[in-house]
Amino acid sequence: MYILGVDTTTELLSIALSEDLQLIDAVELDCSQSHAELLFPQLDHLLKKWHLEMGDIGLLVVDIGPGMFTGTRVGVVAQKTMAIVLGIPLVGLTSLEILASQVEDKDRLICPVIDARRGEVYFSVFEERDGELIPVTQNMALPPQGLVDFLSSLKGKIILCGSGAVRYREFMQAGLSDISDRITIEDGAIFPSARIANQKGYRRYLQKQLDDPLGLLPLYVRQPVSW
């Protein structure tokens, strides 16, 4: 089954074409301009490159956020529309769970942190149970100091990843110096990837955990603004 995944939640536009769990091709572009200007031409190019049409796609996957408000909305609306018009199954995933899945060392608590701008970060905490990453907190938006205070209350070793962890690395290292032996910042997982989203989406599909395209909405966590 062909799977088409889209992630427009960050400044990195990520599109992936897979067959079951096997990646066929992917596009990752710096999206300093409008996501809408790049998304549809890149989708069209990717399908034509592999001699496919939208009717050949058996599953659509989309990152619903949190992330850039306008960009997130573009991706969600695009995938929802194709799911409704063409009757293609749809799976929505959060950017935080996608990022957490990109961390190889899953023996620790994983805290994906996304730069939310305006002096805040989005984050959540996951742990692996029976081979599955399970959220152990809700999705939150706090100033970096709020994240430091929250992490200081946790027990066990913690891996931080994502654009927020990179941007506020020095601040968090200083604020978490008392538990520095338990904190690792992962440099390899900065932006959520449609490649990983496709793998997670396919597993959700096999478990019959599909989303209703009419009801699927962007996950903002805080009030939307135009960025």
C-alpha cells in the first residue's frame, strides 16, 4: 500500500512516499516562504516522478501540530481534503510524538521540545512500554524556565530533542545543572519527519486507529497567531 505523508508544522517542509514500512522517496525543503506555495507542486512532482496518481495512494498521514500555526493548517487541510474527496484513509499524528519516535535511545524518558516562538516551547514526555512510545504528560506550552522547572521534578534519565531543545540548549543546561548527569540533548532529531510519520501512520492503520477527516483539526495547544 502506498502512503503519502506530509509535515508542514515547521520551517522544514517534509513529504514522504512509502510502501508499507519501506520508504520510497522523500522531499525535505527549507520553507521560509509560504508552505502552500511549495506543498502542492512538490506533491505533484513526487507522484509524477514515481508514475503515481493520488488514486494510487492507500493511506494519507499528516502532522497535526503543534507547530507553526499557518503551516500546520496548510498540511492538515490539504490531507483532509484529499481524504474526503478521494475516500482515502487518514491518520493524524502530533509533531511531538513524531519527534519522540526519531530518537534511537528509547530506554529513557523522551522529551521532544519545539520552539513555539514568542518565548515559549511546546513539549511533552514519552516513555517506551512494550515497544510503544506512550505519552506520560499532556502537550504543553511554557516558557523555557517552566520547562526547566518541570523537568527538574521528573525522576530518571531524560533525552531532550527538537528545535526548542537546540535553541535553548545553554539555558536548559544551566537550569538543569543539578541533574546534568540525567539529561542528554539529542542533536539528530530537530524537526519532525514525514518519513517517521509514515511508519507510525501505517502501524496505526494496521491497528484500525484511523481519524475522521471531517473531525481532524490542527493541534495548536495555545491560541493561534499568524506565523
